[in-house]
Amino acid sequence: MIKPNRGLQVTLLGIGFLFLYIPIISLAVYSFNASQLVTVWSGFSLKWYAALLQDDELIDAAVLSLKVALMTAFASVVIGTWAGFVLARMGRFRGVTLFNGLISAPLVIPEVIQGISLLLLFVEMGNLLGWPGERGMVTILIGHIMLCVSYVAIVIQSRLRGMNPSLEEAALDLGATPVRVFFWITLPLISQALISGWLLSFTLSIDDVVTSAFLSGPGSTTLPLVVFSRVRLGLNPEMNALATLFISVVTVGVVIANYVMQSAERRRVALAV
């Protein structure tokens, strides 16, 4: 039996991490560059961060993206939790195959196809029903929820199937109603999956370009679309500053979420003991 070379494994792992993080680190460093050329260092400066505060287009796009991402995350967790619970706890029922296929379809259908399909749907609805009158925040929100619900449902379904149902059964035996058991027993036990699903939905929504490009309209351009349109015209140090701010916010959010999930897990283990 050939023993794995630990030194080689560590080296390959280090090369992989360097390949991933060196571009991010260089982007953050050059966001403090005084030069308008992103690859030429000419001194330390915060002017690109100040320029972000004066860029009304970016600010409006960022506010819209945050609104859509927050609403998408909360709606996807509510709908996805229900869908995952049905798939994990309801067993076989009439139409379960169709239901499972509908939940899983957005995971395998190319996002371009989803965007075109929703665009055609909204156009026909507008012609027949008069709604939506124009594409905007609502149409983007519907498209993002349709995409993110599938991810949340899969996460919740996996967590429920791997969970011991003894506590739920004990609560039912003691007279609790199924609804009370769900809200007082099941939801706290799957809180980590709920947080993971929320963060995943938020990230997918705020980072989406393809679906937003099909479903956006005048005055409803999301931040990724603005960034994409500007980067196509050339690299701009202001984009480095914007990316650095997002990286910082995401890093802080991940650390906080990880701390919350670890604390919840420790409490769960303590109660189980």
C-alpha cells in the first residue's frame, strides 16, 4: 500500500489556497492605490473609498441589491423550509415525484434558460393581465426566490433526514400538537441549517447577474449589473474598493454566523447530555 506523502499534500494544498487568495489580497491592497491605473502603485490613498460615497449610481444599485437579497433570503427560508420538511417527513404521497422534480429543477436548469422563461412569462402576464406593468424589483425578487428556494429545500431536507426524530415523537406522545412540535422542537434543532440556507440565499441573490439581467428594467439595475457593465469598459480602482468592502462585510458575517452556529451546537449538546 502506497502511503500518502504528507509534505506533498501540504504543498499542493498551499498552492491551491495561494491561487485562490492572492488575487483577493492584491485586489484589497490596490484598492488603497492613489493611481488610476489598477496595476501601478503610486502611493497610499483612500480616495477611491471616498469616490464610492459620491457615486449615486453605485449606491442606488447597492441599496436595491440589499433589499432584494434580504427579502429573497427570508422568503426562500420560509418556503424552502416548508418544502424540505414535506420531502423529509411526509413520506410517499401522490405527486411526490413531481413535487421533488419541481423543487430540484432550478438546480439543474441553466440560469439563462430560467431567465428567458421568466421573462417570457412576465411579458405574457403583462399582455393578458396587465401585471407586471414593467420589469423591476418585484420581477427580480420572484426570479431570485425561485432560484434560492431549491437550495434551501435541499439543505433543510438533508438536515431533517439526518436528525433523530425521538424528541419530536416524545413531544407528540406528551400531547403536543404537530404545529407546536414543529415550531418548538424541530425549528430549534435545525437552526444551523436555517442560518446556512439564509446565508446561501442572500449570497446567491446579491451575486446574481444572469437572472437579474433578464428581469431588471429601467431604474432597477442591481449592483452586479452595474459592476459588470463598468468592468467591460476597463478596470477601475473604484471597483477594487467596492470589492474590498464586500469582502470585509462577508468575512465579518461568516465569522458571526459561525460563532452563532457553534454556540447553538454547544447548547444542543449540553442539553442532550
